Amino acid sequence: MSCGEPHETECSEVLDHLYEFLDREMPDSDCTKFETHFEECSPCLEKYGLEQAVKKLVKRCCGQDDVPTDLRAKVMGRIELIRSGQSVPEHDVATAPQES
């Protein structure tokens, strides 16, 4: 996704780190770069708005559920593996049993 215009911060960088921006898990200087990009790039702003709306909906619908400690630890471990560039083996990904 791109508006076709040159930007100081590339659309791909913004979209690759969109959830870090939404969760405020990046330095203020990077947040400022992203905010500037959104002012210049309507496709990225639209994607940001959509992801922000989804995040709010999930929080409203699922925000009261307690997450089991072991599940949270597994998810955080996998996120760290992915962030470090390591792959997560497919057979290692646990799936919940399907309800009928």
C-alpha cells in the first residue's frame, strides 16, 4: 500500500510497525515520524484508522477475559522469536480444539 508519493518514512516501514505505533511501544521520535507520515499519506492513515477500530472493538468485546499465564508466556516467547528474526516451527504452534 502506498499513495505513490515519496515520504521521509516509507509506507512499508509504517505498515510493518503499525501495531507498535498503536500500542505506543516505540520511541517518541518514531511516533512523531509516523504521525507526520499519516498527515501526508491517506492510504496509510486509512489503514491506521481501520486497525485502531479493530483494536478498540477487540478490547471492548474481549477485554474482560483473563488470559492464562502460560498462554501469555508462550505468545510473548513466540513474538520475541519472530522479532529476533527466528522462525517458529509450524508443528510447534498449538491449536485449540474445535468446538462443535
